[in-house]
Amino acid sequence: MSSKEIDWDNVDDIEWGVDDELDWDDMDEEEDILIELRNDPQPSFFVRKFAVVWWRKGFYKAGKVDGSIRVTPTRLIFLDSKGKVRLSIMNDSIYSFDLHHHDGEFPIYYNEIITKDQSSYQITTGVDESQSVKNNKDIKKAIAGELEVSKAEITELTIVTTNKGKIGEFVQSLDKTNFFPVQNSIDYPEIQASTLEEVVDFGLDWLKDKVEPPFVIDDAGAFIDSLEDFPGVYSRYIYDTIGVEGVLKQMNDIEDRKATFRCVLGLALADGSKHKFVGECTGHIIGEMRGSGGFGYDPIFIPGGYEKTFAELSLEEKNSISHRGRAMEKLVDFLSNMEI
């Protein structure tokens, strides 16, 4: 199909086609990877058969398959998330790899690959002009064997949690780093201890032989002054049993509603070392739940200096002041100053 036949303003309506057109061979892991672009779990828009759908920081989503795009010395490859090849194009069969601009309702920069047998594929590799131009040049150089340095610069950082809300916060906080959060929902025991640090230390030790580093876990709690820091280290258990409503009942007729939200992030590295990062946010507990964002105790906590609950703030606003956001700042600073 020629790129002129594609209505890029309605590109989400274009279907993949049938699976028997696809190459489902295993990837040859021994072949050098010149450049690798990975999946972005928070897509924006646009799709085309065998195409990068949307892009951010080297991560992309192709068609209806989460996966990656690779260029090796011999092939341009689209893989699904299980490492199966969805499409393989031999580099020496590529006649042209050119960048085009579609100036529609949503301006798009997309690449058109035309092979010597006149097959045509369209892929987007950027959310704006500068990113699209850079990645077009890098991929083209890799295909031609002229890329001297590997561009596989993104390091996956496993976040051990079942909470997708936390993943969103990590994605936002790590946006300007070379690390990208990947969720692992493995369950691990949370011991009853006197501090969040002890809970995190135990979790890191328990997971070290079960999750490939680098990985991060966290423990957080709401410490309410008038309830002698209840629920504190038991915040998750209390949330799962009596819920936020139960905590509010405990505070009926209590005037002193000051509280501190506290978070401890634990990072495990491949060298066996462990690192902890602590963040705190003070504020007060209100008498009713407000807001639809966030998770946990967010709907009943207003941080100091604000009139909105965590659940009413945008993700960016919350991350800039929250206990987890402040712990993440320390984590990001640590990661940015080291090589993993």
C-alpha cells in the first residue's frame, strides 16, 4: 500500500490484516543489535500495519503488538513482547528509507520503507519533528552499517508492584532519564515491622533471587498524629481491611487532623547492593473523600499549602510534592549519576 492511500487522521481505524502474512520465527539472539527501540506502555495515538504506532524516549508500540524494533547488521526486525518476530526486512533489500510529513489534524512525521520488490511499510518514530528526524537518521545509518555506537541506551527498571497507579508515577518521574519502568506483579510477603525501612529491606532480600536487577520496591504509610501515627506501617493492611472509610470513622470528632505521608523506595542492583530513598509530605486528613485520581489514601489527604487532595491534583503536581515523588527524586538523582 502506498503512503498516499493512508488517511493518517483516521489511522487508528486501519486494521493489521491476517496473521498468516507475518513471520513468527524466533529472534536470533546472537546477532548484534545496532539499535533497539522499545515499547511505550502509555501510548498517545496513530497506528499503521507493521508500524511504530507512537514513540517516546526510544520506546514504541507496533501495530497491535507490544514489543520492540531492532536493527542488526543484516535485518530490520519488529518483535512482539515475547520475542517473536512479527516482521523481518533484510537490510540489503531496502531501496529507500525516507521521512515524510503529514500535515493533518494531528501532524505526523513518518518513515516510508520501500524494498527492492516494491513492498512499502510506514512507521512513525517520533512525537515531534526533531525526534523523528534524529531517529530516522540513526535507523538509516544502522541499516547502511554506518552507525558506529549502539543506540540501545534505555535501561529497563523493574518496579515490583501490583498497583498500576504507581507505575504511572514512575513513568512521569523517570521521563528525563535513560531508565524506563517495567511492572512486575510478583507478590512478596510484607512483614509486620516497626519501620518502613525494615519492610523494604526484607522485601529486597526475599526478591533478590526471584527478580532480575535492577528492581525497585516501595513501602509507604499514612502517619496520623492524633492516632499515634496509625495506620503507619500497617497502612496497606488497614486499607485492605477497613479501607479509607474505616480510617475516617476513627477520626470522627477529632480536631487535630495533621498527618505525614511517608515512602521508602528500595533499589536492588546487579552487584548485590541495596539502596533506600525516603520521602515525606506533611498535611492533614479531611472528613470526606475527594477526587478520582491517585490511589490508597490520596482522596483524604491534603498536602500542606494546598487546598486539593492528592486525588484531585494532576500526576505532575502530585509527583512534585508527594512523599513518593520526593523519594523518587532521590532515586532519579542516584540513577542519573551511575551506570547500571
